[in-house]
Amino acid sequence: MKAKSVRVDLPEEALRGRSWDAQAIARDLRLLWLLEEVRARRLGFAKAAELAGVPQAKFLGLMGQHNITPFDYDADELVLEFRRDG
């Protein structure tokens, strides 16, 4: 898979009490970025799970932890759709 690199400077204060594991931090940041791409509807959750290298079920669980819906409709859109069909 082709990849682009991004440099992120993290404040040392934010890392106090944590072991410095650059690869683990990079994985966390990549996962959070993919979650935000799904939240913004720029990426589907199945593709984001693939790019994150995690099973879809695990990614859905992470979405739930971050209050991200797997549905393409927000609550107001669903209400309008049901009213139209009902």
C-alpha cells in the first residue's frame, strides 16, 4: 500500500507518564484520523477499517466509543425519511 508520511510534533507534557513508543503513537493517530474521516463522511467505515488494519467489527466498536454512527443518515434525515414513507 502506498503511504504518505506526516510529521506531528507532540508536546512533551502530553507524554508524561507514558512510555515513548513512536510506533504505537503513530498507530493511535492514524486510527483517530481515520475515525474522523468516517465522522466527516469522507470515508466509509469498511474502507477505514481496512486502512487501519483492523476487522470491521472492531472498527465499528471504536466508532461507537467515539460516538460515530455507521449510518449515512443523521437522526433528522432518518425522521424525514420515515415520515415520507410512513
